[in-house]
Amino acid sequence: MSRLNAQTDAAKEDGLAASQNLTAMNLQPGKRYTWIDLPDFDGEQRWELIDGHPYAMSSPLTAHQLVSVRLTGALLPAFNGKPCQLLVAPMDVKLTDHDVVQPDLLVVCEPAQMLRTHVEGPPRLIIEILSDSTVRHDRVRKLNLYARAGVAEYWLVTPHPAMIEVLHNDNFSFRVAGSYTERDPLHSVVFPHLKFDLGPIFADLPDQPLIDEVHEASPEYLATLMLRRGNNIHRSHPAAGRDSSTIPPSQSGHGLTGAPTCVTG
């Protein structure tokens, strides 16, 4: 988290380090921390506060950063020269004294919200890129917080398998406005002019283990499924798997979610 109060800001400008830092080792269990406590947190670690409870954020993985950069590139043309501004992490967003977050991307439309050290109040749009370690943090804690705070639109980005869910705030509760895969163009409710294809966002990410998603039972998919099952049997029981290996290799790979995508950390 950024150093947030005037005293620490002055120290930073003078090149001075904070004299005392809170780390995960000396946080007080059960204590609800506030905005004014953040300057005492370990400056080498990214922190978020939700309802006063501190959460240490891990360093993102390569796929997370690739998706973030590509989303930034897709969004910039829609906001360049416009009143609304696109910002990227790390950027402190103070929603309340007990709620301070660092979304992956955000769009702010009120100039008065953009202070020197942080964003004050709910952005118009927040985008979070999910990972195995943050899926409940982003889909439960942050989703409920953003709804209560009045964030108008919330995108949940899943790198693997590729998907973006667009949630629209309706009376302080999110409803699903649309769900999109790498084959779809994304549409925003809050920004109707915002529309772009998601294929380039998720293309050529680092490989991840194959996920056997539900598919239409096409001949190509069934053949590939039989081949995979046969190979698994052959590895476990070589004699039993010989007959299954006769499926033509040219059919392998069709109908499965083999697009190389990755989760973030």
C-alpha cells in the first residue's frame, strides 16, 4: 500500500524510510485497522483492508500481467481524451476508513476523486483478474464490498479458462449483465461505446493443465476424449490400453479447452 498520511508523504519525498512497519508477524489478531494505520504497514508488501481486516497480496504471475497489459491497451482508446481516466495497480482506492483496496484496473470519472496519493470513493468501473489464491477474495469479499460502496460496474476476469463476467450495480447489488469467452466481443453497460474482442486478450498465455470442460458431443470431441481415456488406461495398464490407441492422431486436440491460459497469483 502507498504511504498515505502527510507526515509519511513528506518523509518519502525526503528519501526517508518509515521508522516502524507492521508485518504479518506482528499484526494484532481481531483488531480492525483503518486508513490511518496503513502508513505503519510493511511498505515492501501490498496490503488491502476490507472491513478493517488486513490482507497481504502476493506478487502476480506472468499470465496475470499479460492479461492486465492487454486489457489496458484495449481500454485506453476508449478513454483517451475523455473525462473518465483509466488507472492500473498498484493504486490505493479508499472506499471507507476501514476499506482500502488495490484493484487491477479501474476507471474514475470524477476528477475530485483523484487525489495525489489515492482515489477517494468508488470508481465507475473496477476490473479484477482472478487467480486460484484470490478467487474467493475477489468473488465474495470484494464483490460484496464494491456493491455496497456503489461501484457501477465490476468485471471478473478469469484467465483459465478464458472468461470475463460483467456485473452491473443495481441498487447496491450486482447483477450479471454478460459473460464472455475468448470467442466473444465484450460489451459494457456503464460505457456503451466500449466494445472489443477478447481473443487477443487471452492469446498465447503460458500453458496450464488441460481442463475437460463440458462440450457438445461432436464426433471430433468424442474421438479425442476416447483417445485421452485410452492413453490414461495404457499408462496404468499397458496391456489393456493397446486397443484404444488406434484413434487417428489427426483427431487429437479437437473440442478440448487447449487454449494456453493461466491463472494469476
